[in-house]
Amino acid sequence: MSVFDTTLRDGEQTPGVSLTLDEKIAIARQLDKLGINIIEAGFPVSSRGEFESVKSIANAGLGCKVCGLSRIITKDIDACLDAGVDIVHVFVSTSDIQIAHTIKKSKEEIIAAAVDSIQYVKDHGATCLFSAMDATRTNPEFLTKIFRAAEDAGSDIINIPDTVGVMAPSAFYQLVKEVTDATNITVDVHCHNDFGLAVANTLAAVEAGAREVQVTINGLGERAGNANLAETVMSLHSIYGARTSIKTEYLVETAKLVERLTDVKIPITAPIVGDNAFSHESGIHSHGVLERSDTFEPGIMTPEMVGHRRRIVLGKHTGRHAVRQFLEEGGYRPNEEQLQDILTRIKELGDKGKQITDADLQTIADVVLGEVDRGKQAVVLKEVSVMTGNIITPTATVRAVVRGQERVLANTGVGPVDAAVKAVRLLLGDEAMLRVRDFRIEAITGGSDALAEVVIGVENASGRRVAARSAREDIVMASVEALVSAINRLMLLEERKDG
Ligand code: KIV
Ligand code: ZN
């Protein structure tokens, strides 16, 4: 099964999306890494910039084939050929409604022009893909006639687009079957998602004999978009037992890159690549998944297969089992009473609509189990001062008591927060052989006296990770406090482990 990606052409027609040359090249490289067979890089005749980006992608030395879009007009085809693409995708409207209102040619003239264009592409040594635009609203006899003419003219692939996304899967199956029976070349489909059926229609087409699928990352495309690549490919692999060249472990990485560059957010509930695709909150589900993941996951598709990760999310539906597992992984050993107390606090926060992060859980656990640990803090912060401005290098001085011994250290950084964080780490020397894995300013509320909430995640040499948060009006103080509290937590957990 060949996978044809049109993220850079139809996907870029998503209202509000416009990519720079560098962004397009970055996406093309990622698509190549993902194992796409054909990338539709753009519509070269449409503008100088579009021509240049198609040309750059065609010359980028990718392993996949690169395709350019063209009307059945010589100057369009020439633009594709000049851009150096391997495949020219020629298209023409074939439905009565589009013919009457957009191209105003007779059906005979349309067939003749399509045939001329296909022969022109072939004469110039490129592969030809022919699309009958709005095929699903085209008179079936005319559709068969133009596809047969395209095959006779030498087209390598014919494409059946459901341009306005109006097919039901059973009807599309029927149509694709008629076309595959009437022709002897590769049949490709291009489904739009106006009724949310683009993936279902694409899969129905494969059942009917289509051998190439046109898809986009994150389902981008005109109006409601095109068939989503991840959903189509994973259904083909896991449900239909079909094979493609897609390296599915890069699906999430690719989806995130395209999300970042197009600024079109992936919904948290999106299948396969959405944040919640392998997340479990409810007590029954989490318990089941912790025992055996396929109790409440498909099993035929795992997070590892698509480059995702399984998450047990704590919230008001969380059960004891999940909380205990979370705490034990973090090095806490609560007794039954403490566990119940922690669970009650989590549910109270959940009832207030809050999702409980690792940092929240650790804070709750520290409070509940804290009696034992109070006064045992390895690092006690005494003072932080920073100097910054446009003519001096930001410098921070930190004074702290580390295991009973007072230490002072000053350090510079790219900004005051960086200087302060580095100063704390240097101050601790070998004791803070740790990496800052995560630094997030989670919320800033209000005006210039706003409260900044900082979350810092750190990891020590043995791979143990903790996170801590702090909220202050002063962002440097919030950062240092969060860091010190993460370090204390890490040291405490190591002591508990050793003790
Ligand atoms: O939706 C459509 O019909 C298209 C064609 C150019 C294939 O995008
Ligand atoms: Zn389209």
C-alpha cells in the first residue's frame, strides 16, 4: 500500500495555515523519516515562493518521491517539471456542478485536454497521477470514460477524490470497486472530512481495491481537512493487517512537529497522537491497565508502536491502586491511613476541576507523610539576590545551608533565572549531579505584580526524577524555590531508598 502525503499541498490549504520555506523543508524531511512513499510538495505555478519550495524539496535528496500539483494546462505542468518533481499530479473537475460553474468546457474537451496533459507529462519523463476532481459527484459513466482515457494516455495512477466529503463508506466502496474493475492501473483515493468520514471512506476504498491513499498529518486540509495519516495507517496495520512503509514509531513526533509549525492544535482526544490517546484516569480502567495494558487499550496498537506513552492521570476518578503505584514509584511508602488521606485530597482537587500533576501529588504526599520528614531538609535556602540590566551580565548570588553547612556562591547566566538556577546547582557541587529535565512557567496571573507559578523537574545520576513547584510574585525566587524543593525531595527519596 502506497502512502501519499499531501500535508504540504492540501494541508497547507487549511484556512489560517501558511508555512515558510524552512518549515516546509523540515516537514518534508520528517515525512521522509516517517517512511512516506510520495510527498505532494505544493502547487508550483501558484506563486514564486511555492515554486521555490517545491524545487527545494525536490532537490533535498529525500528517499521518497516528490510530487507537484498541476491543472491540465501546459504552463502548470512546466512549472512542476522545472521544479524537478518526480510525479506530476494533473487534475480537472469532472462533476456537472464544477464543470458548469468553474471550467465551462464540454466533457469531450475536458477528456481531450486531460489526455494531452497526461501525454505531455509522460513525454517529459515524469510519472503521472491523474485526478478527476469531485469524482464522487460525477456522472459514473463519464467518470469511467475519463479514467479509461487517462489510462490509455499513459497515466500511471488515477485518483478518485471525494472533494467535498459527501460519501458514505458503503457507497464509496461501490464506486472504487467500479473504477478498479474498469481499469488496470493503480487506483488512489483522496477523501475530505466534511462529515468526519474521510478515514472510514479511505479504508473502504482499500477494501474495494485502492492501492494508494492520500492523507495528511493531523488531518489538515481544506475545510474539515483530509484523511488523517496516523488514523489511516494504524487502522491499515492493526485492523486490516495491511502493510505500508510507514515507521509508525515516528507518528507522534511527526504530528507534534506539524502541530508546532502550523499552530493547529491536536485535540487532546485525537486518536493515536492526542495527549489522552493512552491516558487512563478512571479507577477501574487504571487498575486494569496497570495489571495488563490490553484490558482497557486496543492491544493491537500500543503506545510504543506509535511513539506515545501510557499515562495514568490522577483526578477525581482515580482509584487507590493507581495512587499507590504512583507513590511507590516516587519512593513513598504510605500506610493505609495515609494513602486514604492522599486519595481524599486528590479527589477534592479533582472535584474542583483540577488535573493532578506529578508535582501536585508529590506535594500532597510530602504534606501527608511530612511529619516524619520535617526538619530533615538537606538544603535550606537563606538568601537569593540578582543583578541584571542591559549593560551587565545577569548575576545571581545564593546563600544556603547545605546539610548544616552554610555556603555562598555567585554565578552568571543568560538571564536572572538562568544565573540563579546555575548558582544553586554549583553551590551544591557533587550533591546536585542532576539534570533539569523540565522548567515550566505554568501560570502568570494579573498585572506586573502577577503571581508566577514555576514547575521544575530534575533527574539525578541514577535516573530518579522528581518535580516541584513554587509560586511567587518574583519569578527568580519562584524558580529557585522550586529547584531547591525538587533537590530536597530527590535527596530525601535517595535516603529513604538507602535506609
Ligand atoms: O480535493 C480535491 O479534489 C483535491 C484535488 C486537487 C485532488 O485536492
Ligand atoms: Zn483535496
